[in-house]
Amino acid sequence: MESSQIVIDADGLIKNYGSFQAVRGVNFQVFQGEVFGLLGPNGAGKTTTMEMIEGLRKPDGGRAIVAGFDTQKDLGKVKEVIGVQLQSTSLFELLTVEEIMRMYASFYPTSVPIKPLLEDMTLIDKRNGRVKHLSGGQKQRLAIGLALLNDPKVIFLDEPTTGLDPQARRTLWEIILKLKERGKTIVLSTHYMEEAHVLCDRICLMDQGKVVALDTPRNLVKSLHSDSAIEFRLNGIDEENMEQVLGELREIREVKSVDVRKDIFVLYTDKLQDSLIDLIERSAGGKLELFDLQTRTATLEDVFISMTGRSLREE
Ligand code: ATP
């Protein structure tokens, strides 16, 4: 991509909390019009990284440039071009949806019309309802609507669907994709790999304050060199025979790597049929007593595990 299309440049961002380094030199660039995902487990440093870019937290090292403005030196200019989704828990509960929109709109020199914004957020029917009576999904949509009042170029969404039910999550995904269609640049943090896969043009995988990989979802999964996973449990496994069993599994035709998660064995392969047939033959030969066998395509979760040795879902 051309450099003129760079909207965010995070350059060596560092954040210390006392002696603990929460963000350890994060570099990435975000391009105009893309949905850029920060994906990582709790505590990976996603929120801290976003807040340094938004100018809400001062970095201890590095700098962030947004739409050509340095977040440290030109915060006023940065604020004009960004929209930040507030945590919905911090909304004024007693106001109605429309009242809170009008109040926030009054903070800006100019703002977009409220009615169409409420329609876009599918909140028009709720405009006279009090915030405290909204569902979790409706509150999140209101928080996003508030972030859009100044018609920002760049929108920051910090874990927008955490705690929402699947239906509410999908409604929010549709809203995010519509914003992208309108040319907005969106930076989104999440610990749901499915969400990152569906929404993001590129994903920055973060762990323990660092970037572990950055690419399109497709290329990240491709980097595994295996497009399928075979999962199963085995009877009669103990500490003593574990190494021997793992050795046997590694010998299975076309298997690229073998992983064990709790008591589930995972074989990675890009020739599913060959590997599966060999596995079943060995099982029929009595060497391996398989149960709960299933196959699936490799996911971002697999990429994360192969790069960090940990699951996205663990603390
Ligand atoms: P989560 O999904 O839990 O929000 P995250 O990836 O957004 O995780 P951060 O919130 O950026 O991670 O936190 C990164 C690390 O910094 C965590 O270990 C967290 O406990 C710590 N941390 C965050 N804010 C502070 C603070 N104000 N003071 C001390 N430590 C903090």
C-alpha cells in the first residue's frame, strides 16, 4: 500500500505500570478504510495500546501518529478525527437514548444528524427509552453511535461484543461492516477469534505486550502450513506412554505437527484424507484407542497456539 494511505502509525509504543511492562515496543500501521483487529487474550495489552493511540494514555516510549498528527503533540487535532467507543457502563443511566445523543453532540463544534445515526444503530425505536432499560447489545450500539457523532475518520472499538449473546453480536458485526463500507477506518480489539476473522482485513495478534504476528486472517491461517485439524481423545494415556504415543502420532502420513490440549490431541495436516486414513488404520490395528474424533479447518486460535504455546481463551 502507498504511504499516503497510512492512517495510524504506531511506532515502538511502550507502557510501563510500575515495574510491569504492559506494552513492550508495539509497531504497526493501519491503512485507510480497513478494519484492523487487535486480537489477543486478556491482559495482552490491547486496551493499553489503543489508549496510547487515542491519546488517552501517555506512552513511556515510542509514538503514535493518527491522520498525520502526533498523539502527544497534537491531541486536539487527533480528537477531531477519531471516535472512541466508551465503555457502556459509563453512560448516564437516567437519560433517554436521544437525550444522551444530544448531550454528546453538544460537545462538538459540528455533529452528524441524530435521527439517521439512531437508525443506523437500530436504536430508533428506543430513542425515548432510558439508557438503564437497554439491553447489553443496545447499550453497546449506543456507545458506538456516540463515537460516531463527530463523523470521525477513525473509529476505535474496544471489545465491542464482549458479554453479548450471539444475536446481539451479529447485529453489531453488521453495523461495523456497514461503517467499513462507508470508508471508515476501524481499529477493533477482541479476544474472539471468530469475530476477528469475520470483521478484520488484517489482524495484529498480541500476547504479553508484544505483536506476535500481523497479516490478513487468511495468511495467518496459511502460515500454519496446514489447513485442517484432526482432534480426538485417546484411551489409556498416562505420563509414561505419552511420549511414545506422540512419537507415533507424528509419524502419521502428512501430519505436520501434533499438539495436546488437556486430553485432546490435535493433528495438523494439509492432506486431511491421507492423515485420517492412516490414523484410523493405526487405531484399527489396536495401537491407538480413539474416541471423540472430529475434523475441522484450522483457525486463528491454532495460529495463536502455534506461536505462543497458549490458547486465546486462557488467562
Ligand atoms: P483485556 O482484554 O483484559 O482488557 P488487554 O489485552 O486489553 O486485556 P490491557 O488492559 O491493555 O490488556 O492490560 C495489559 C496489562 O496491563 C494487564 O496485565 C493489566 O493487568 C495491566 N494494566 C492495565 N492497566 C493498568 C493500570 N492502570 N495499572 C496497572 N496495571 C495495568
